[in-house]
Amino acid sequence: MGTITKSLNLLNYFSKERPEIGLVDFKNLTGQDKATIHRHLTELVENGFLEQNPETRKYRLGATLMRLSAVRESTFPMRKIVTRQVTSLSESLGELVHASLIVSKGMSPLCYHDGGTGGTRVYFNEADMLPLHATASGITALAFGHPELLEKTINSRLVKYTDNTITDPEKINESVSTARRNGYVISDQSFEREVSSIAVPFFEISPYAYGTISLAVPTARMARLNENQLVHSLWATSRAISKDLGGDVPEHLSNNLAKSVVLA
Amino acid sequence: MGTITKSLNLLNYFSKERPEIGLVDFKNLTGQDKATIHRHLTELVENGFLEQNPETRKYRLGATLMRLSAVRESTFPMRKIVTRQVTSLSESLGELVHASLIVSKGMSPLCYHDGGTGGTRVYFNEADMLPLHATASGITALAFGHPELLEKTINSRLVKYTDNTITDPEKINESVSTARRNGYVISDQSFEREVSSIAVPFFEISPYAYGTISLAVPTARMARLNENQLVHSLWATSRAISKDLGGDVPEHLSNNLAKSVVLA
DNA sequence: TAGTAAGGTTCATTATTTGAACCAATTATT
DNA sequence: AATAATTGGTTCAAATAATGAACCTTACTA
């Protein structure tokens, strides 16, 4: 792991639940040496990727991130494009739908919409990473994303979030195979209790998945839904997004899916 | 300059006008060695700060930036807070108002609102950095921000954007002194032709300015406006923002200003 | 006021970064 | 169609920058 990766990694420890982190906190979180961390933090501050709270001396994410994400979105308005489709799908299904992007070691939520009609709602935290091995989105990413992603994930220690979380590499591979066969992934409380999910990939220029669209519902309600029809709708949205992004669902996949029950 | 800074600096070359950059482009832009740049780019891609267009092999800003900025805004909703005040001021003045944050070597636009009534409008590009020496916001930042910022700026080569851009360190220092005396900065086509601007700082916890609020109008219209009244309104908004951010306009400044014509 | 814990710094050792030269693939040019 | 030029990418010895154990400083607390 190079210096750059080590320092950028520090940024990943921030979340909605942990918005400010001190030097010693970082030491405990990362296990790295204090001096090293301090130099990294200082350099990140100098570049505006972090700010130091002058009162507590703790660090928080910096303003440069806001600008850079604005630059990206202004030249490559993925969020705008995807949000449009996700909202439309969510409204038509009356359930929560979210889109997430595959980034390095997890899924980064891009947008979500809760067109919910039911009395119970799924809470979706847009600011936190989703793990690859424990969510429908994640398994979808492993199945249709870059092969290296699957390899890396299987060779890392996997956190058990609920009783249903699969952490055994063998079983991950099985899930991935099933996903590739079916063309979608369905999850049952593998990340959060009482939440079930169905996900499909979407594509940009590359033949590997760029992100996923996923429906998340309270488990109690899942049984009442028509799985086939949901998958059909999700794939329709995936096609629309992929097209808007200047890409397409790869042919080999498209052909396989056509044969399967999904698009029948 | 450490490895981390060198690599993060690469991200600053992206803009609305230059959304994708290739390896050799970077070499020409930075003057650094190709191999070095390549390793930096690779590591940034691995961490999701960049993406590589699989078709052109050029690099563009990555999705991790979107997530991190969402985490920051969800835990520290500065944009939300500031936008509210900026919109309100812009509507009441009927002119374009923007807020920008001081980050490392420039000003990073945070939000803007054009409550414009006039026939001519100022075009404001939210995704680009503003230079410190050539804008009302920038001189305000130099005058009321961390002293180190002024020192660094003066010791760097300053770009001349228009005939009115001041690049002489002596003159910068004069402008800064005037700003400190007056409590605001007024600029006349120093960055863009036909655009004039008035700016004041706002504060967070620290006694040094955190950002600026600025009114931007077509130069032709500036003469007709009541400068004193504008500055008064800007300072009122600054106070409101500073308060909302949990900070305050430093006392020594507040006292000086009270004496000056500005708040009379 | 002594003790603790936090942030921050130093400097010899160590390990990583660096860059000139090289290779491969694509795109202009003749 | 052959050749040159341009781009992305890689190698490895030499140079430089990163590292971390020990130490310092400040703020709080018992």
C-alpha cells in the first residue's frame, strides 16, 4: 500500500456517525503510527481535503471535496441522469429504489428515492458505503463488475452484519454464480435486519458493471411482491441508465438474459 | 512538496473546461515525470478519486468524491446553511451573490444565487476555483484569513487575468491594508472584464475568515448602486452565516467596523 | 500539584519514490 | 503500405522521502 493510498484511506473513516476524528482516534482505528498519521493529516489539511476544528483539534472532511464533486457532476452529470430514472422507477413501484456506484472496496450510494406507499419504510443512509459481500447491490457488483473486484473481496476479511450475512468465500462464489445465471441478486436481511433487496447492474462504456440499481423493502412486504415483474422493471431502468451514460448492457449478458425468465 | 500533495494536486487540473485529462496532458500541465504521474494516477484510480475512461484511456474525477462530499454535507451542512442566507440576500438585493470558501491556494465556490432583475447578467461558474489576488473574495480572504495565506500568495507567481489584475506584491499588500481598514473589498474588472464585485468575510469557530460572501454585478451597473448600503447588507448576512456556523465575527474586527462608516 | 491523555515533533534508519530509458499500441503522415 | 510520431505504460538502480520510537507540550482532571 503506497503513501497516497494510506493517506486517502484516512478519509474513509468519516461517516455520518463519525464526522470528526482526532489523531489518537485515527491511531486506534488504523493501527498505524501516530507520527505517520499526523503527517498525512497535515498534508490532507493543506490540500483542503480535511479541516481541523480549531476548538477540538479534531479533523473533519474539507471543502475541496465539495468543489471537486461539483466539477465532476457539472461535466459528467451522472447523479442527475441516474436520479431521474431512479425517481421514476421508485414512483411507479411505490418502493424505495437506490443507485450505487462501484468504487474500490465498496458501493458508494449515488442517489435514492422513496416513492413508498407502505406503512413501514426502509431507512437509507446516502452517505455511507455499502459492503460488497453483504448486500444485493454488492453481490451484483461482484458478479458483473471487474473480475479483480471479486478476487480482492474474497481474499479479505469479511464482516458479519447479521445472522444472514455470508462471509464464507465459497458461498460468496456460489451467490455470484447464481447472480450471473439469473441476471439479478435478491438478498434477505444480509446487511440489515428486516430489509430485503433486489439489485441489477448498469453499465457505462466498459463491459463491466459501473453501478447497481436496487429496490429495498421491509422483509415482511417482500413476499407479497412479484419478483419477476420487479426484476423486469429494474432491468428496464438499467437499460435506460446505461444508454443515458453513453454505454450499453453488454451483448453476451443481454442475450443470456433474454433467454432467462427475467425478460420473458 | 510531499507525495500526497503532488498526487492530490493532479485533481486540481480538472475543471468544467477540462473534464478529461490524459497521461501526456498531465505531463505537459505539471512538468513532472510521466512515470511518477502514472503511478499517482493509478493510485488515485484505485481509491476512486479518479476514473479512467475505458475508451479514450483519459482520466476523469471519480465517484468517491461524490460520496465524501455527501458525508461532509450530511454531518456539517454548510452549503445548506449558507445557501439559505445567500439566496435571501440575493433576492432582496436583486443581484447575483455568491459564497466561497478558503481552501489552500484559492477560493472554492460553495453556492450562488442570481436574484437578478437587470437585463445583463454575470455568469458564475460554480465549479472553478477563484484566484486569491484577482477577486474581491480573494483579497478579502487574504485580509481576514490566516496570515500564512497572504504570505504564501505574495511569494508565488500571480497570473494577470485582465488589465486591472494586480500582480505586484506591494500593491497586494496595499489592497489588503485597505480591506482591513474598510472592512470590505471592492473590485473592478480585476478577474473578468465588465464584472465588479464587493466582498466581506464570514467566520466559523476560528478567528480567521472561513469564507466570503460576494456580490457580483456588471460594471456598468455598479456606479448606480449604493456602496454603503450593500456593504451593510453583506455584513448582516455575514453575521447571520457566522452565527449559524457556530462562530462569530471576531470582536476586534466587529469593534473596528462599528466605528467605520460601514455599519453606521 | 501530580498524573494522564491528547496533539504534536525529532532524527537516524529504512523503505519507497523517482525518472531516464525502454516497450507496445495506436494514430498521423508520406 | 510503410514510416514516423504520439500516447499509454513499465523497469530498475539511484536518490529521496517516508517512517516510527522516543520525546516534548498543552490541557484537563483527580
